[in-house]
Amino acid sequence: MGDADLYRRLDAMFFPRAVAVIGASEIPGKWGFMIITAIMSGGFQGSLYPVNPKKETIMGIKAYPTVAAIPETVDLAVITIPAAHVPQALQDCIAKGIPSVVLISSGFRETGAEGAVLEAEVTRIATAGGLTYIGPNTMGIISTHGHLTAIGVPIFPNPGALAIISQSGNLGMQIIQWAIHRGMGVGFYAGTGNEAQLKARDLLAYFGTRPEVKAVALYLEGVDNGRAFMETARAVTRTKPVVALKTGRSATGSKAAQSHSGSMAGSYATYSAMFKQAGIIQVSTPSELLNVSAALTHLPIPRSNRVGIMSLGGGWGVITADECETRGLKLPTLSPAIIEDLNRRIPPYWNRTNPIDLVGEASPELHLHTLDLLAHWDEVDAVIVLGVVGRLAITEAFITSQEKILGRVFSRELKLSVIKDQIQVENRFISEIARQQRETGKPILAVSLSEGGQTLNDTDYGTAMCLSSPEEAVTIIAYMAGYQAYLNSLITP
Amino acid sequence: MGDADLYRRLDAMFFPRAVAVIGASEIPGKWGFMIITAIMSGGFQGSLYPVNPKKETIMGIKAYPTVAAIPETVDLAVITIPAAHVPQALQDCIAKGIPSVVLISSGFRETGAEGAVLEAEVTRIATAGGLTYIGPNTMGIISTHGHLTAIGVPIFPNPGALAIISQSGNLGMQIIQWAIHRGMGVGFYAGTGNEAQLKARDLLAYFGTRPEVKAVALYLEGVDNGRAFMETARAVTRTKPVVALKTGRSATGSKAAQSHSGSMAGSYATYSAMFKQAGIIQVSTPSELLNVSAALTHLPIPRSNRVGIMSLGGGWGVITADECETRGLKLPTLSPAIIEDLNRRIPPYWNRTNPIDLVGEASPELHLHTLDLLAHWDEVDAVIVLGVVGRLAITEAFITSQEKILGRVFSRELKLSVIKDQIQVENRFISEIARQQRETGKPILAVSLSEGGQTLNDTDYGTAMCLSSPEEAVTIIAYMAGYQAYLNSLITP
């Protein structure tokens, strides 16, 4: 099968006009119920055909006894029936000319030798019939751009530029939930299940071709063909960054991964070497996977590894400088021009180094000016701002504390106006981060004073990203700079 | 000065009956305003005496022109006036017999040579007059057990068993804010400022003697007398765990720290060696500092480094196993008794290894039973539960998604009863974690499905801690096990 054929079928899977759910049910808790309600709740805009021989309607929609009875061409069938009936269902799909299937059903290779035989038969039928299927034993797929949520958990991310490929359904769902929590969009999600026919690398190649996708995030337990995976990855990373979380670092983890997805886990070091050669950004934790994915889909990539830091107080700057050095980032010595400029604006005992410590000076104009100085300083490729964002919580606490003692200190009007001012100051700063980021092409990361500050803030000038700790900001820049170094190595003779 | 004298003065500082604020003001934004309103809002229960020669009253309280005019014995003076007037103010305090001072004022050593001379004079006056002072250039102190919030930021943690000593005011405030966000109590906070007289080690020794304190968290940039610090720390860690975040790992960070607090940063490796020898738990990030502090004040310490893991799905178990191995924790092979027991309860293709993968089985009874099996398994010292807690968010999303399509699927009553059930199931599980934890003396950490799940949950049986990622749970256990190993090394010949 050529790539064009595969991509055509994957287009049918991720952008279907008509979907059949084989095993659709009205019994809450059943997969056939969860899938059809998810598709309906997810705002699917095409035709939906429940297939269930025992029912006239499912969830108020006319049901069909078989796919053959459906009056229209069907692009995608989602199958939730017991494993033993899957071969026949696939035959029916092929007879109907359905090009793509999401095979939710479990009871295949993951259950032992008998299941493995059944799985091989299913794959043989699909391949012979020119049908592409994902699974079995998958929680499903999401395509926000195709308005399709064919997944066993009711989870509805907003559209976005990230494609996620996961070899673990529960981890994949977790990642999407976290993304929603952070205000981060997801373009596509594919839980690959047992990967009997369609492999993670096929999806990686496909998402590499989709214009909606700016970056791909992978959760990998193992791949069956390292060389093929690497060739695909190497091609994709030339134009789109790919971030991977690979498990099986430890002997135990590796054993657990094997037992979970049945894949050959291989040596972790081998994978790391492969990722490096293919330009894949390898992260170590789910949080890093999300942070880096968010940055890659919203921020410019730094040209190199030099960082400028501004901080409202000393301690944070120190911690951030430490993290930079640990992660291979450079903090250039502050230029005489910047020192001279700031000498005119802040108390004479300021530190005159990078990180710049604004020694608690609270003037919004000074914050904006320092941001501007750092962003336009041609010796840095990225900027970290510590503690300017997130002051609102402190202002509110301050006012509340005043109210406890003497109502007269702040009138309700004054209080509202103080809070409004603070919101305006903060919004202006965030907007300015986005503007400077766009103007200079350098990523500018803010670390918020308030926890849970990990957000993506849309402004007129693009997105400003806030993290909840300095180490997260540093890690993101380090990974992005590493990817850029890889891209540079491709063009340098 | 003997330790007994010092501790008596520190008792006066952290448990004062009468407090004078020298420089008290009604002008919002001034330190003298912020301090007095913080003390008032913080619910101080003793006598409060604003000292300001130009005012009859401050914030509705009678003001005094000098401390000499105060009609009562004063235990603590908080000083916010300009540096140049501090020597006279200290003389006044000594004349009045005030044993302790929080010296907020800045403009000393951190501003240069002239400030350093002034600081030395202030210290000479204090020491000669038998007065103990913290600072200068500190944001202040908090003593929830003494009902005192003498700090420049309106931040009011609940009482707790943690004492925090910070060489950075802004980082200290940040740590307390995070603690509040997580529902974590703070017993004492001391921002040490320039440490002209009172050193971090003095406070460490003092908090070591306080019965309210179960653990001490340190943010250190550097200490001036490594030997003295280590002797103190070694004595304290015999009975109370001490966690430290030391900056200056990198050359840049070290330089920044030096410029910030003026202390000799020393080599990071030297500090690490010193911490190890003194039994101090050294963490690398502010988040770790908080997580480990929360665990040390609420959970039992594991006897050794063997961990049992249960998970609702494979992926998370794999990631957690990896992290355990990376951090030196052991995952014992599942015992035949546990395997046999679970064989009777879950589908035959379950993995039969540690981490136990419950392959998506949703029965609350099975979750409770597996928790019980792991907690009572004598080959493990700690338990991690992945994904049972935090399902409520998913249940709610599920119901919401149903409502979008067909109102009739769930009536309002049914919906409320489903959510109520889920809350009950979850509360029962959390309560059971706390019960098993108390019964077995093993820490049991839950990793929640929903982000922001980092909480301390009070139950009838004690506190159950939920983290928002597997790596956090693993890191906490690894640090605690390391401390226990240190304690064991003291008694093993």
C-alpha cells in the first residue's frame, strides 16, 4: 500500500462525513454507549449510524441491523463488539467499502495466545480487504478539526495545533485532561492500542502531512521496527518538532511496558540514541511532555541557548540561574548599555548582572522597560520573567487583610478600582510579552507568582505562556534550543 | 550568650505578649503600614503598640512617640524606619529592656561598604545590649502558634508542623503561598535577611527545640560558618527531618546568590557533602521542597525503599516503575499470595506484577481490597496508588456530555445521586488510605487523575496526600527513604 492510499484512509478516519458505530448501545457504562454519546456530544457534523440488530433506535437515532443496511457511503466504522465477532464485522465493513475502522474492542493479543491468533486473523482480513484500522484495545481517537470524538471517555479538548499519539489509553486521556486544564488545544489524538496493523509511525507520518499540525507529542512504550520509525521521524522533524516520552527506562518499567502493550521495549539507551539521531525531543515526564508541546505550538523556537532573566527579587533569579546552567543554557554577562540604562532607573545597589534583580521595584513601567531591554538584547535568544505575573492574588489578599481591621481604609469603590488597576497592569504586561515575542522572534516565558499559573494567555499579539515554577521555564527553553541545534546541524556542512 | 538565653529571646520573638512597631504608619504601601496591618489582620492576641512621634493613633490604636513611653513590658519590636535611625532605635529598645527585634529596614550591607559599616554598628549595639535581632533587610517572620504575622506581605497560613527558614524573602513568601494553595499548614516562618546577628543555624536549633515543629524546611544561599551549621543540623536531624534547597549549584547562580544575600556561597559540592553528613534532605527545586515538607509533616516515614504500586491502567504504572528505579527505589516481585488473591477478582489476563495493573476494573471494592493487600504486604515500605482518586471530574464530564444530547438520559435527581455516589466512593477511598497508613505505619501516596490534585486531605484517621503526577510521589518516597537510611546509619555499629 502506498503512502497516498494510507493517507486517504486516514483522512477518512480523522475527517469522516459518515460514521457507523458497530455495537452502539443505550446501556450506560457499555463502550458502545460511551462511544456514541461521545461522538454526539462532541458535535459531530456528519451522518451517524448506530449499528445494533436488536434496536430500532439508539439515543433517538435510527439504528441499523448491519452496516450493509446503511443507505449511504460510510467513511469510518467504530467497533465495540466482543472480540469473537470482530472478524465478521470487518468483513461486513469491507463489503460495504468502508476504508477505515477504529477497533475499540479488547480481548486480543493482550489476553494471551488465543487472542493473538484472533488479532492476526483480523489484521489479515483488513489488509486483504484494503481497510485501515487502529487498535484493537484502544480507547479511540479524537479529531477536533474533523469534529470527531470517538473515544471511551467524555473529554472534549478545543481545537489546536498539537497531534498526540499514545500507546497508553489512560495516559493519553490524562494528557488531554491536563491540556484542557491549561487552556491548551489539541488537534488530533490517536490511541494506538495493540498496533496490530496501524503503527505509531504511520500516524506520525500522517500528522506530519496535516497542515493543522504544528507539533506532535508521542507517548511510546516501544516500536516494532526501529529503523522504519526512525526514518519516518527524521523526515517529520525536518519541518515539525516531535516530542517523545518513552517509558521503559528501568528494567521494571521495561517489563511492565512489555506486559502492557505487548511491544518489544528494547533498550532505553537505544531509543534515546535513535531519538537523538532523528531530532526527536525526548522528555522525561508527562508534565514535560505537556509543557514542551504547549511551547512548540505557541511560541517561537529560540535561535540558540542564551537566556536573559529578570526577577522582582533575588532568590528566584538565583534558582533560575542554577537551572539554566544545569540544562546547558548560557546567561550572557549584562551589556554595558543595559547596565547604564537601568542605572538611571533603579536604586544604585542593584546587582548589575543577568539575572537582573529589580530589588522589589514595583513600577509597571520599569517592568515593561526591562522586558523590552532584554527581549531586544541581541546576545540572548530567550527571556524568562520571574514574578511580575500573578501579583493580583497578592493585591487581593492585601485588600482582604485591610478589610479585616478597618472597613474605612478601603472603600468598596477604591478596592474595586485597585483590583481593576492590577488586572489592567497585568494584562498589559502579558500582552507586551506576546508583542515582544512576536517582534523579536524570541520565546518569552513568564513564571507566575501564584501556583496553578500554568496557562496560555491569548492576546492580540499571540500567546503568552505562564509557568508555575522557574525550572519549568528553563526546561522548556532547553528542549527547544536542543531541537534548533539539531536543525542547524542538518544544514551546516 | 548561652543557648538558653538565645531560646528565651527567640521565644519572646515568636510568642510575644506585647509588640511595638517602630515606624508604624497609615500610609498604604509603606512597610510600617504593611507590618502593622498584617499583625492586626493576622489575629495577634497580645498588646500592640504603634511607635510614631507624629501621630496620636495609627489604624485606630493609640500611638507612642518612643518605646520608652509604652506603659508595659515589650517582648518584640518590629523596626521599619530608615537605616540611619536604626542604631538609636535599638538603643531605645535596649533601654526599655526589649529582648527581641525584627529588623525589616534595608539600606545596610546589601547596598555597599557604607551600609556594611552601619550594619556592624547595629550588631555591636544589639550584642552589647543583650538583644537578639533578625535581619536587617528581611520581610519578617510568622508564628502561627504565636498568632503573629509580622511580615510585609499579607499572607496568612494556617497553623502547622512545618518551620520554614529562608534566606530569600520573596522565595519564602512564594513557598508560603504555595503551601496555602495546597492546604498545608505552616508553624513558623523566619526570613533571615542579611543575618548580621541571628543566623539560619540559630533558628534551625531553636525550631528543633519547639514541640510544635515536626520538620524544618530551609532555603539557603550560603552560610558563613559551615562547621557550626553542620553541628547544629546534625543534632536537629536526629529527632526532626530537615529539608534544604540550596542555590548556587552553578557558577552563575553562585555569583547571583552572593550578590543577593552577600553570603559566601561556597562550592555547591561542599554543601551537598555537608548536608549528606548532617542527614539533611537536599532537594533540587522549590516544588520538591514543598512536597517533601508536606509529606514529612503528615505521613509516616518509610522503613526502607521498597514500593508497591497499583494502577487503573498500564501506562501510568510503567512511568512510575521507571521513576522508582531512577530514584533508587525497589519494586519487589508480587508475592504468590497476592497473585492468587487477585486471580479470583480480576480478568485472567492481568499482569501479575508490581505495579499491579487493574486493567480498568472500576469496582470500588476491588480498589479498596488491592490497597489493603499492598499496604499489608510485608515486602513493601510504601505504596503508590495511581488514578483511583480524581475520578469525580471524569464522572461530571460524562454526565455533562450526556446532557448535551438527551436531557432524558439522566434526570437531575439521577445526576445528583451519581455525583454523590462518586464523592462518597472517593472520600471512602481517601479515608481508607489514611486508615491503612496509620495501621501499617507506611506512607501511602495517591496520584490524582485531575491536575491541581496536589492536596492534603484530612480524614478521621489522619492525612492522605494526593499528588498530581507519579514522579512527585516517587520523589517524595525516595527522599524520605534516604532520610530513614541516614537515621539507621547512626545506630548501626
